[in-house]
Amino acid sequence: MDPVTAWMVAIIGLVITVVLSAALVRRWNRENRRRYLERASSKFFEINRKPRH
């Protein structure tokens, strides 16, 4: 595999990883917003780690 192909594969893999991570975090935020209304955040991309107490 030549260096250009290796870089293209690495960049495509990175883009796919970022897109899937963003989709999962948005899904988790949506589920947590339904379960824990008092802990919900209005930010677009955030995992809320506040304690429940």
C-alpha cells in the first residue's frame, strides 16, 4: 500500500469514527433527557455527568 492510500484510509476511518461518536452521544443525551429531566442540558454535544444526589 502506498503512502497516499494509507493516508486516505486513515482519514476516512477518522471521519467515520467521529460521525458515529457524535451520533451515539446525541442518542445518549436524548435518552438521558427523557429519563432525568432535572439533569438535562441544553448544549448540543455534552454528556452530563452530574451526580444524581
